[in-house]
Amino acid sequence: MIKIIKSPWLETTPKDLRGSCGEDTEIIKASVESGAAHLYHMIGGGVNIWVVTRGEESSCGLELVVCCVGGYGMKKAGEAIKSVAIQNGFNSIRYHSKNAAVQRLYEKYGIAGVELERVYRVELGGGA
């Protein structure tokens, strides 16, 4: 049985998320602290996952956005996330990843989505 426990952002949270927030750690932290996003600890049955989510309205209805995930046991955790999303009236789940290997891994676990967009950044080297 996987327990899902809502948690406040703690000093250890970036480490628990294993760097999955990348350069957006402070933005995600502020979102959790303001209540715009939520941090959950999923634990039990071979799962020890930290996940940050938020809800959004989209063209297909209410969408659960997975902002970042860190830990182990993603196959079981992914199934639990899908189940909880359905129970809470979400029509879809969206996640972003800069690493194509994550999509292949999620596909293997049966929780992969369809690619909607790719985002690119052009570094301008400095500033004004």
C-alpha cells in the first residue's frame, strides 16, 4: 500500500527531489509555499517518491501537472498518481522533461504521454 502524504517545502526537499527541479527550484518552492502547487511524499510498497503537482484548466478539462519527481519506485507511483488523478476528477496528466530517456522510461512503465511540444532556449551570453 502506498501512502501519499502532503508535505510543506523543507530544507531537504531539493535533495529529496534529486535535482529534478533543475534551475526552477526557487520558482517551484515559491509555488508550493504559496499553495499554487503541492508537494507529496509517496511511500510504501517499494516506493519512496517526492512529487510536486498543480492543477490547471486545459482544453481537455482539468489537468494534473506533474512539475517534478524524485525518488524510486516510479512504476508503482505512476499508477497511484493516475488513480488519484481519476478519483479527483482530472481529465489528463501533463509532465515536462528535458531528458528523452524519461519519456522512454515512463513508456516502459505504461505511464507515458503523447508529446505536445518541445521547448528550446537560446542563451544570449550575458545581458544588458
